[in-house]
Amino acid sequence: MLTYLFLSLASGAIGVLSWLINLSLARRIGALQGSFINHVVGSAAAALLFLAVPAALHPFTELSALPWWTLTGGLIGVLVVMSLNHLLPRTALLASSLLLFLGQWIGGLLLDYYCAFPLPWPRILGGLLIACGLLLNQYITLRAKASAISR
């Protein structure tokens, strides 16, 4: 269990680092172009890993039997990177992280609900508390900016 917790936390921290790297690239060459380069480099890395692991070749032969929607992950990834390339220059990194988390939380709740998993009230309450904290933080930030401008 501790290993999964560590991997989750490390993935989240590395994800934020990835956002910053992608943002830096997008600022220099554009959001769409940055997303393209990001995915070309990621595809090359995935191809090298794929070729380096012989066992990876076996399931690849069953690709035609998969439902069409299982192949949309890359498309969704492109949309996420492009969205973040537009979002990050306009919001603080912490607010962006919390907004992304909140979107994931809402998506997870909806998917759990539609896949017939129970939705325990503590999980719903926890997400609502995070949403309230995010709104309070944004309110305080906007008031501080307005106060600084009026001086």
C-alpha cells in the first residue's frame, strides 16, 4: 500500500514538473506546437520502451479486437496538454493543480456513479471541502489584487 501511495505522490509531483516544462516550450513556440513536440518526444520514448520489452509485442496483435473508444487516450492527452498550455500562464500553479484535481474528482465521481460503484458521502464531502478551499483562496487573491490596484 505504501508503494502505491509513493507512486501516486511521485506521479503527481512529476506531472506538475511536466506542466512547467510544457509551458516553457509553449511560451517559446506556441501552445499547439508545444503540444505536438511534447507528444512526438513522448511517442518516441514509448516506442523505444515498447521495442526494449519483448513481452510488449504479444498484446499488440489483439489491437483490432479492442473497442474503438479504448484508442482515444492519446487524443484526450493532446487535449489536456493543449488546455494546460493555455491555462498555466493565466493562473497560479497551485490553483491550476487544484482545479485539475477538482475536475478529476468530479469526473471520477461521475464515472463511479455510472459504473454502479457506491459514492460514499465522506468522499463527496472531501471534494466539496477542497472546492470551497479553492474558491476561498481565489476570493482572497482577487481581493488582494483589487486592494493593491486601488492604492
